[in-house]
Amino acid sequence: MLTREWVQQLVIGEGLCPFAAPVFEQLRIDVCDQRDLADLTHAFLKLLLEVAAANPQQLPTALLVVPNALANFYDYLDWCDLCDQLLVDQGLEGELQLATFHPQYVFAGEEADDLSNFSNRSPYPMLHIIREADIEAALAEISHPERIPERNRKHLRRLGRQGLLQAAPALAKSGLL
């Protein structure tokens, strides 16, 4: 599966996320092929509640991939805001949080073609449900965790397009590069 390759090759392989490697084997990837926003939201809520109820050792984290919808980045961000609100409404704030990934991801203040955006560019629109306890544990093992975003920006820019393709061949399959 392209998403799993992307996580393994880019996210873990290039060290973009220090929390990914320890939970990779247990990473659950759900694909929702629906196009309707209500169906996507239902799939998200179902997965969110499953992660919240699960034993953290068995289901520490999950990705919801939506390959057939939310192609527009700003529509995707609006949907992410809705999902964040659902997380709060379910009383899961402080326990779980969401990370956002999209093929057109652009950080505020960055140019669309800046390679630093690849820390959050993914083959498909997706939401990552993460346990805050796992993030806290990973951050405790890292010196200067506040430097992770800047380190990732510099690393991705230094790699360049060719370096990204060599490091993560899944990017070529995805059409992201």
C-alpha cells in the first residue's frame, strides 16, 4: 500500500516524525473510499472512537486515508476543523490529537513549491489520530523537540527533489514529485 510505503520511507526513513518508528508495526490504516463529506466524517468518528477505546499497546495510532475526496487543500482544512471539533465534543481532547497530511499541503508563510511542505505532504488526504501520551513519551527522549519543525524544513530543502525521490520512491508512485 502506497500510504504505508510513504510512512516507512519518508516519515520514518528521513526521521521527520520521532513518534512514528516505535508504533509503525501497530499503525492502523483505514481507507474511506467515500466522496460524501457526511460519510467521511462518520468514518473518522468511528475510527476516533475505536482508537480511544482500544488498548494503546494494540492500537496506538491510526490513519484515515480519503483517496477519493477532499482534493482541494482548503476544503480538506475545513473538514479537519470539523474533525477537531468532534474530538473535543467526544471529550478526547488531551487524550488524542490529530495530525494533518495532504498532497497539496502548504505551511502558512511558505511557497507552494517549497520542499519543506513535504513533511506534511502525503499521497492522499489523510488524518492521523495520535495518542498524546505517546507523543509526550517520544518527546521526553528527544533533545530540543521544539527544533523538530525547523530541522525538518532544513533537511527536506537540503535533500532537494532528487534526494526526496531517492529516499522515498513512494513519492514517485504518488505523483507528489
